Amino acid sequence: MVAASPCALAVAPLAYATAISSLASKGILLKGGHVLDALSSCQSIAFDKTGTLTTGKLMCKAIEPIHGHLDASNGVDPSCCTPNCESEALAVAAAMEKGTTHPIGRAVLKHSVGRDLPVVAVESFESLPGRGVVATLSGIKARDNENEFAKASIGSVEYISSLYRSYGESEQIKEAVKCSAFGPEFVQAALSVDKKVTLFHFEDEPRTGVCEVIYTLREKAKLRIMMLTGDHESSAQRVAKAVCIEEVHFSLKPEDKLNKVKAVSREGGGGLIMVGDGINDAPALAAATVGIVLAQRASATAVAVADVLLLQDNLCVVPFCIAKARQTTSLVKQSVALALTCIVFAALPSVLGFLPLWLTVLLHEGGTLLVCLNSIRALNPPTWSWADDIRQLVHSLKNHVSAKLNSSSDCSASTVPL
């Protein structure tokens, strides 16, 4: 009974606690040891674009009236807005985006600082995740009815164009966006105020080191990599090319991201990792096998549904997290096998009378100690294969031997002959 006691099996999951501690020291928080098993089983990984693959520090490069504004060529006063079209559009957008956490909203607010803009008050505010923001502007009268205040909407080009019931007018807006003087390379957002549409152009840059992260995940982790974004095709392809991602899915609403995550999980098997930071990513993060969030800029909803929180605003720890999960799963399997082996080799001979009690107890406790020592190996830097493990061991042995030889040579050199 002493030999068959499963003490060694009971401590086999110690590797989970050790790995969680190791990850926490790197600024990676997990919501339980089961996340490590889920991470190690995943075969695909999807990234959000804005704020995840890119810096998320958008800069407003241009404000362009594209539809519904009066044209000087028609003999009408070109200043159809107060004091002009660009200033009014920026003032309205800044008022609607006040207090936002969205990268586009923050960029609009930053661009409005220090400018002489008209005062705009907003009421009846409503946020539509994945689409935009709708509000009523108190102080600005509607063009068609002076007894009503003007309504404003800001969001994606697809959302703004869908607000126009006339198919021809909706197509005119989309065509005006395509023919924009600033081209399709920028991140775009559209503002509609009283049937006047203004296009905002934003510039965003990929994070440094993302290419190395993608290379490691593709070549060493052997993961299928994709980008899921709500931005238009040109902007999405520009960033994807810069970060070396080949599979790109663009113009996605939150429900589209959710459906894509579910579809990929069913197709590939083994599960999918979703990496994001915004409220638009929350449904996909919740549906993914493992949701990873950059916690510094993430929305409260995204943090609540995520399984892994990255406290550092850095994607470089994602490969480390996945490698640590695979290392931990392997160590747990090794510990279980080691525990069962020790129990069998201690129990059978003792039952048959070949081993005395003291030796049986020694084997039993020795097995438990070996499992504990094996679990502590989760503190070591993770590797991607057995070959890497062997190379790491050889390298550490070489360093140890070299240090010993240098130490002995220094002692010999410092010895003064009598």
C-alpha cells in the first residue's frame, strides 16, 4: 500500500504552477493552468491589425469632404460649413469621440488639440461596436428641418454609406472614397453630418519586431497565421505585407470576426489563438480556444473575456508564451510517466516479497522527489524541439566547463612562487 500510494502522481501538475510563475515574471498572466494545455494544442493564430500588429498610435493626415458639400463650381459659397468644412468636421468628430479608447477616436482628439474649432455639444450618444458612433448635435440645425438638430455618424466607410437609403447615393460615396486624392493606403473613417460626408485619413505603422514574431510562429511553432481586421483591403494588405502575413481577412465586423474564428477552429482542428486588444475583438477573443490581449490598451470587455493578459505592450512574448505552454505540457506527461514507472517498480517487487519495506519507501519517496525536480524544469527557458533541448544542454555544459577552466587558470596565475 505504501508503494502504490500515488504521491508522485499528485505532484505531477506542479509543472503548471511553476510555468505560471515563470510566465508571470515575464509580465504574462494566465487565467489558470488549463490555458497552457489549450495553448499547446492550437494549430492556428489570428491577429487583429490596429493596435495589435500596428502601434495603434494613429495620426490624422488629412480631412477630405467627399459628398454633400457645396461646390464653388456651381456658383455657390464654398463654405457650406462653419467656419469651413474641415474645421466643422473635426469639431464634430472630436465631440463625438470624447472619452473614447478606440485608436481612431484618440487620433481625432489628438488632432483637434490646440486648434480654433467651433464649439459642438453632443447628446443622444450611441456606440455601435464594429460600425461607429451615432449622436445628435445640439446647436447645429438640420438642413431640411430647422426645428430639429442635425444627426451625425462616424465610423467605417461601409457603415456610413449604408446609412443612405438611396442605392445611387451610397455608391457615390463609395466611389468618392475610391477616387480620394490621398489614395487607399491610409486607414479611413467617414463622418456624416446632415447628409454631408467627410473622409478622415489616418496613418499607422507596424510594430517593431513583428516580422520576427511572425517568422518564429510560422517556422518554429508551425502555426497557420492570419490577420482579421475591419479596415479596407488596401490598408490591410499594406500592413500584412510589412509584417509578412499572407492570409488576410479584411472589412470584418465583430460578428464576422466571430464567425471566422469559429470556422477556422472547425476546419483546422486543434483550436485557434486570437490576439487582439479592442472591444471589436471581444466576441472573437471569447470564441477562440485561447484569447490573448495586450492589456495596457485593451478595453475592459476584451480583458474580461481573454485567457492570457500581456502586461507589456509587446508582441515578442507571444512565441515565448506558446513555447512555454508546449514545454509545460511535455513536462507534465513526463512526470506522469515517471510517477507511474516508480509506482510499478516499487509496488510489484514489494508485493512479491523481493523488496524490504525501507527500500520500498525509499523508491516511493525518491519517485516523488524526481517528479518535483522534473516539474521545476519549467523555470528553464522553453525550446521548440528535443534538438533545441540537447543544444541548450550542450551549450550550458560548455559554459560551465569554460568557467571552471578560467577559474582554475586565474588561480594558477595568481599563485606567487616562494
